[in-house]
Amino acid sequence: MSFIILTSFNFDPDLGWHLAYGQRFLESGEIIRSDQFSWTMPQYEWGNSYFAYQVLVAFLFKYLGHIITAMVFGIIASVGVMILLPKKLNIFKTLIVGLGTGVLVANLGLRPHTVSFLMFAILLVFLSLRLFDKKFYIFFWLVFFAVWANLHRGFVVGIIVLAIYFGLDLFLLEKKNKKTLLFIRITSFVCALLGTLISPFIFKTWHSGVFLDLTSRPNLFNIAEWQSPAVYFPQNVLLAISGVIFIYIFIKESKKIEFPLFLIAAFLFAFSFLAITFVFYWVAIFIFLTTRYFDLEINFRNDFMAKLPIILSTLAVGIALLLSFISNLVLSVNFNDRLIKDGYPAAAIKFIRDEKLNGNLYNEYAWGGFLIWQLPQAKVFIDGRMAAWKRNNGDSILNDYLAIRDGKCDVAKSYDIKILLIKKDAQTPCFDTWQIIFSDSIAKVLIKPNIDI
């Protein structure tokens, strides 16, 4: 069930630049440390916290293709769900897992978040198994976080959860060997922190993936993953239902619950309503706790007719999910059809390439990564890496992009823009006199009149 729900064939807006980074390493062994893909912030040094993910996805994409790669990530997501589960499930706990995977759709897919979901699920299991009470496991935390820090910046949440859990658990202990346990935990946590620095970018992974993102107002107020899921239906309803179930368990099982994990879950639930990027952490701990503590027993009569409505409704949902999976799979057999379905300007890029258009390009933010991958000879104005990037004087490239899009032409004039690649219905108040040289149902290409490009 989790595989069918969480396998997404959509082409994520950031997948293109991830593929470009990974392909460069596979072809030449180069680890890209400064920007080589934009003309607006060339040579900007950026701490890439996705390096291992990029190599993995580029390898899979090259040798197995888009469909199999998407399925591999569907398997990774479903494995994450599976390891969160106890040995036994009843029908109601199974439905809770279905609820959780329904919420996860907003986050996961062919994205690094999927790998981070698996790593966070593993972290929860390891904490529940108390792999921190013996010296034997100290080195393990170094390796675990070194792997995670090269896959996705979600390792930061893992570090915070580890610290909170260690502290709360130690506070609640009444054992005589507290000093020994304190030493083991401090050493384990230090090793975990050191593990996050074992990457080609060392401290810049934290600087770029944490400090810059969390201090950039344009990033926090405009990029989708930092927006509240409360405005997105039906994820908002599913998220609210999961919260009600969590509160019910917390009240009913207050004497049995594992307090540190429940307190962490409460914080993650609050943060998941603030920003979409936190949703999959909440779902992981929600599935882990509810499938262990949720206990709802309803006695049905033994006759078949009493059970028929549940059987039919469950079967209907299962068939609907399977048909949705099959239809998306069929649509993705032809990769170009998939790109058109997802709204990418494949035809416009082919036109630019065939016409050998040159010059500074202003592009849609969501298309920047795709351009880096499919049109490497053209530098982009902006892409998904650059949301929090700032120049030395503090100017934000995302702010400039938004200003030009909103018709602040003095900002547009400060850039020597030659070509526009924007959505078909996009307004161009600063470029009204420009000539449209290509247009289809997705995109249009404009150039300045009487300019040779």
C-alpha cells in the first residue's frame, strides 16, 4: 500500500540540478563547490548537503531510467514505513498507516526527502532500542550521521531530536550509573555532530543548509516547502485527523507512553503545521507511536453482512489507489509526455537549442533546475538552489527575481537580460515591447526587439 501511494513519477523542480551535479561527478569525478550554472551569482560557494543523493539518483537515472528510479524511491519510502511498524497490526492500525502515507504524499517522491524519511525512521527505531546505553554504539552515531549529512539536510532535525531524547531520557532515569550513562550519551552526541562534518563541504553544509535558509526572509515567505500545509487540501484535513488521533492516545495512554518520544512528537506536529518541510518527520513519529499505542476495539457480529461495508469500502480505496498508480505509470512511459504533464518547457528548450539563442536568460524559478539539466549551455537566472543566496552586500537573488516578476522595472534594468523563458500566461510588464518568438501551451520565449542574440 505504501509503495503504491508513495511512488511518484512526477519530475520534481529540483531534480534537474541534482542530476546535473551527480552526472558531473560520475563523468569526471568533480565535486562542484561553487556555482557554475547561473549567470547572476557565478562562483558563489554553497555547502551542498545532497552530494551522495545526487550521485545515487544520477546513477539510477542513467542506467535504469526515470520509471525504475521513481520505483526505487517508492521502495525506499515504503521501507521507511515498514520499519516503523510493530510486529502485529489490526485493521484500525493499518488504516492509521494509510492515513500517514496519505499525508506523506505532499513531501516524498523522487526527492532527497524520501531518503531522509528513511533515515529518520531508522533513528526512531534505534532510539526505541536504546542503542545509546553502551559504549559499543558510540562510533555507530558517527557513521549514521555522516551518511545522513551527505544525503539531505534533514540530518539537522535528527541531531536536534537526538539531543532532546538523550536529555529527557537521562532526566527521567533513576539508575545509579547515571554518570556513566551521561558520559556515553555526551560522547555519542559529539560523535553524531562530528559525523555531520564528514562531507566534501565540512562546515559549509551547516552554514548553507541551516543558517542561510533559516535567516532568509524571501526563502521562508515565498518557497513552497516553507509554507504551511494548512492551506493545501486534502493534506490539511489528513494532518488534522492525525493530530486528533495523537491527542486521543496521549490522553488515554498517558501512564504507558514513552514520554520523550511523545514530547518530541508534539513539537514535530506543531512544526509540521508551520511548514511543509517538517511534515514527513511528524508522519514518521506518528506512525511509530500510534501503531504501538492506539487501541480501538469494535465487536462486529460474526455474520458476513455486518462486515460487508468495511470490505467493500476498503476494496474500493485499494482499487482507486492501484488505478491511479497504473495511470501515472502509463503516462510516464514516454518521458516527454511526463514532462508535458508536469508543465516543463521541453519544446521551448528544444527551440532555444535549435535556434542557438545566446544571452542572459531570465527564467521561471521552478524551471531553473530543469534548464540546468536540459540546457547546460545556457546559464540560468535562478533555480531551486538559490532561494537563500545573497551577495556580499546582502541583496537576495530571490528578491530580485520576485521584483522583476511583479513589474519593478528598475530591478529588471539592472540586469542585462536578453532572453525570457516564462509560462505561457505569465504577465511581462517590464518586457511589453519584447518580441515573442516561440509559444506553446506551456511556455513562451521572448527577445528584445532589434537585438542580435
